[in-house]
Amino acid sequence: MYRVGTESAWTVRVVPNLYPAFERQEVVGHSPRHVRTFAGLSDDEIAAVAQAWRARFDAAQVEGFAYVHALINEGAAAGSSLAHSHSQLVWLREVPPAIAAERGSLPAADAGLVVSERGAMTAAVHAAGRLPYELLISGSPFDLETCARSKARCHGTPGSTSTTSSSSRACRCWPAWSSGQGST
């Protein structure tokens, strides 16, 4: 269905879910290595997963799906039937009402809860998260792509928007998630 890399030397593979719970559901194999958790992936492998997710999100939009939900279920307690790191992509014809209500901004929160800012995207920990490592992510990926096209400004060159003040934790114009480059 989709792969990052070649047929014989793939990094990430996307295949149809054999037992879908929804109209369209895909399984994303995160690595040909036997890695049990997402946390065990290398930075390059995570970048390849992001590249695959983005490509599948774009394909879903072209096919008329309004929303794709990416989820990682690790371990039997989470319902996983595979013993290696993978994710599910659920394609939905309509944006779920709870997601539609949340789009646009993060709830007002303590600035100390912000984990990362990239372009117009912000990730923050939930003040009372239901799960370990739960993140709230807000923003537009299209803003991130615009930012990625101007990466020269992201590395302290003239016109840079990066700052070391306590109110901003990182360059506000990082390369796209799948670029494999770090921040400055």
C-alpha cells in the first residue's frame, strides 16, 4: 500500500488492517527491526513514520476522508496483537465532534506545560493527563510546511525568530517533522 524505502529495504510499511473496526483502517509498521515500543525507535525511524503518516493523511484527503486518527497501541493491555512497534491509521469521513470542538487552540494552560513549539504547532502536556506521555497538539501542519521551506531562518541566521528567552523554549521555525534535522 505504502512504504518508505524500497521493497527489499523498507524503513516503514503501511498495509490494510486485516480486521478493521472502521470503514478504512491501516497498520503502520514502524521499523523492520524488532522494536517493541515507539520510544525504542531511532530519530531517523520516527522521521520515517512521520513521513508515512503525512503521505497517508494526504491520500485520505484526496479520497474524500475528512479526518485521519493516528494511534499507537502497545502491549496486550492496550489491545495490541503485534509484539513490535506499530500504529493504526483510522480514516473517517467526518471530523469527530470532540476533535472539531478542540481544533484551533490548546486550552489555556500554564506555560510550563508547553513541551515544544514548531512553527504554528504547539505540544503541551495535559495538566491532568489520563495516560503517561499524553500530549495535546495544536496547530496547522500547513504552517509547518511553510516554515520548513524557509529553514535558513531557523538556524540563527539574519531574520531568525529563535530566542533564548524563558518564554520561548526553541526555534519557532523548525524543519518539518520528517526532515530528520534537529532544532537549534
